[in-house]
Amino acid sequence: MDTGGRITIEPGKRSGKPCVRGLRITVYDVLAMLASGMAQGEILEDYPELEQEDILACLAYAAEREHRSVSVTA
């Protein structure tokens, strides 16, 4: 999946975790806010430096990681 270059990984920033457009907001931060029940509009209000496309890129990034994960059967 294409995240449009919105997800960046820099070794010295947030311990190398995937971040949104070089900001100090990680993909995990955005996903955790969504999982806690925050609406996209609320996230955008709280973090005006984010754009709706950033939230969608975080979801796409997580979906791609899940798609690549290995399944183990018993």
C-alpha cells in the first residue's frame, strides 16, 4: 500500500518508530487515538499539524504491516 511518503522513519526521532511526515507523532499515536474512540475530526483538532491524509496513511501502514505478518498454526 502506498502511504504517499507520509510515513517516515528516522533513527534519531522517536527511537526510529514510524512517524507522520517527519513530525514527532508516531503511527502508533494516531492508531491509539483511533482505537480509543477518537474521531478523525477530534484528532485533527487536537493536532492541527496533521491532515486527514496522514490518518489514512497511518491506517494503510498498519494494514500493510498486518498483511505481512506471519501466521503460525498449531
